[in-house]
Amino acid sequence: MNFIKQIERIKKIHKLICGEKTGAPIAFAQKLHLSRSQLYNELETIKEFDAPIKYCKKRETFYYETPFELVFNYSFKIIKDDESREIFGGLNFRPILLDGTLISLL
């Protein structure tokens, strides 16, 4: 799935939970065009951020047990071919042949 679409879906889930307007799990999943099991996978993702998500059978809604704020900030920039360059990182790389001879990459 597209990264931005997943973030937008999580934001929508969060908004519905905050408003306690999710409905039962099946209805909530349908609002999001997900299966019930996919919904629970998304809820687990949010719980990984320490979200105190609970479900009330009486009110038939998911809710946050304690106040919880979820804020996503992201940005992206399109890089044209003439702006791109290769960047290498990591440890010092010293190419050595099997006989122990150092070689230069310049």
C-alpha cells in the first residue's frame, strides 16, 4: 500500500475513535473499506504508538481510554534527474584483493 494512503487511513481511524463514532467492528471496517481483520491490523499499528484503544460493547464504539493525540507530519519533494546524485554511507571502505593488495577506486 502507498505510504501516504496508509497515513491518511490511520488519521481517519484516529478521528473516528476520538469522536467515538466508529460503530461496531464490522461497520467500522466497512467505513474504511477494509475487512474486519485488516481493521484490527490497523488498530494494532496505532497501538504500537501507545494508543490506549478500547472497545465499548454497550455504546458499540472504539474509544481512547485516556486522552491521546496522534500527529503525523510528512513532506516529500520530487527530484528531477539533474538534481539527483548517489550518496553512499557506512564504514570506511578499503577494497583489498585476496592477496592483501589495496586497490584505489579513483
